[in-house]
Amino acid sequence: MKDPASSAPLITIGITCYAEGDWLLDCWNSVLAQTDPRWCAVLVMDGTEHARTREIFASLEHPRLVKYAMPENMGPYPTRNKAFELTETPFHFYLDGDDQLVPSSVALVLETFQRHPDAAFVYGDNQRFGAHSFVHKHRREVTWDDFIAGQPTPGPCAYRKDLWVELGGYATELARGNGDYDFLIGAAEAGRRGYHCGEILYRYRVGHAAKVSKSYDRRYHETHEIMVQRHPRFFADPRRRDRFLALAYLRSAEANLATDPRRARELARKAIDLGLRFDTRPWKTLAKAGLAELSRARSSGRGGAPPR
């Protein structure tokens, strides 16, 4: 391997921001602290009126930094697509503006790509910080079935630029949620694989209200229906497809329980129909939704029996 100090950039740190404020400066300082200098960076700001974020975005200058401001609020995944589009190196590390690299992030990524020439992406564990502090570990080997219950590898990691080109970027239909989940399913479907670097790769802030909105939990099943349509080969096995959808309908049902119990009942029944009939969770959601509707009816003076 060449002496890193004399090498041209091989990886672009793609930072996206929206309302991070001073945390964006901390993120940038973590880039400057890299022990391996073979990086450059792009900073893409989604359309925002957040004054402090705009101020810091305007103030950041560096010979290896390219900046771009989206003309309006587009959502996190179109913003990440723009960061990839501006990448001219073989590798791209996507990083949210409130998160941070560890000092060895670039070195770990480039060493892992060198050890595994077939790697389409490199991921690692992450150090959670902010409201809570712990290390979130990711499994070293991933199968297709591991994607059923959730995303087994993190979205923020290092990708080959050509993977993003091959997959056509992040899906426009998933602009505000689950775009990286869909992207990683696409990588698996295409026969591309990732490798764990063996260590903590970045620091992930928890407790930041301006991260991807959790309101999409109430329509979480809709994103899964889109993914099933986008990846027919991955979901050709009806058992895999139905369980993937059933768990998503359950999550949506639980998210709707407090605000729309009637909708929660409909979604829970769909989860049961898709295969969760022996799972206690959708039945509990049905019961809670029925009680919530009865309570609302009584408080409005309508009375009556709970819905069946």
C-alpha cells in the first residue's frame, strides 16, 4: 500500500444536514481528525430555514470540501443522492450531519476494501451517544432472511460509488424513510455483498428530534409494500414476503394505536392475515384498540359495545 500521506483522495465523506446546528461543526471536526488523509468531502444541505445550520454551512471552507444547498426541502434520501452524485472518488461514506466519524474511520474502510476486493460496501459497529451511550453491534454475516425483521446492516457506511450507479441511487418513492433499507435489499438482490470492518466505524447520535421523522411509523407498511414491488426476486418466496409485510403492518398498527385506534385495528388484522395469527402482539393491539374506541365512544356520550 502507498504511504497514505502521499496518496490522492480515495473516499468521499458525504455529509448531509438539515437542522443539526452546532452538531454539524462537531461532525466536520471529526472528518478533520482522520488519521488517514486519503479523503475529500461533500456537504449537502437539504432545504432548511434552521438559522444556525445555515450559518455553519456557510462558514465551513476547506480545499477538499465541496458544498451544495438543495433549493427546497427534499427529504434525506434525495439529499444523499446528491452527495453521491457529487462524488468523484471510488468510495463514498455517507454520514448524517449530527453523527461523527471515529479517528480511524477512513483507515478502517480503505483497509477493508483492500482486503476484500469484491466488497460493495463496508460497515461496522457504531457508538451510540447523546441521550444514551452504548455500542450497537452489527452481525458479521448477513443472509437474505436477515432482512425480514429489520435492516441488519447500517445505512451510514462506506459504499463503492459504482454500487450506487448500478442500483440507480436511493428510491424516490422512499424519499423520507427506509431508503437505505431498500438500497441494501437491492444490493443483496444484485449479488453484491458487504464486509464488517471488525471495529466501531462511526458515532451515531441518539435523541435528536430532527433525524428522519418517526411519523412515518404510522405508514411503515406502505414503505414495505413499495420495497416488495421494487424487488420481486428478493421477495419471490411468499413466506419471506408475507412475514416482511406482516411485521411492517404490525409496526404501523402499534404506531397508530394512540391516535387512530380504528386504523390500528385494521392494520393489526392485516398483520394477522399475513401470518402473525400465532403472535400475541397483533392480538394485544386489537384488544387495546377496541378498548380505546370504547373509551372514546363513552367520553363522547355514544356508549355502545366495543367494536368487533
